Amino acid sequence: MALRELKVCLLGDTGVGKSSIVWRFVEDSFDPNINPTIGRRD
């Protein structure tokens, strides 16, 4: 069976959990305390 590549673009407001949902599917785990990524406001 051939491997397939899939690209996904997630859009949404800051702090809605886009990184968390990606982490859930990639690593099969969930961290409710994941640090903000690019869209963070300090």
C-alpha cells in the first residue's frame, strides 16, 4: 500500500485549540496546557 501525503490548513482565532487538535492526531495525546504558538500575544 502506498503512503499518502496530506496537507491541512487550520484557521481560527487565537486560543481556540488549533495546535492542540493537531497534537492530538499526530502524537495521540492531549496536553491541556500546551503553550501558545505563533499567534500569541504577550
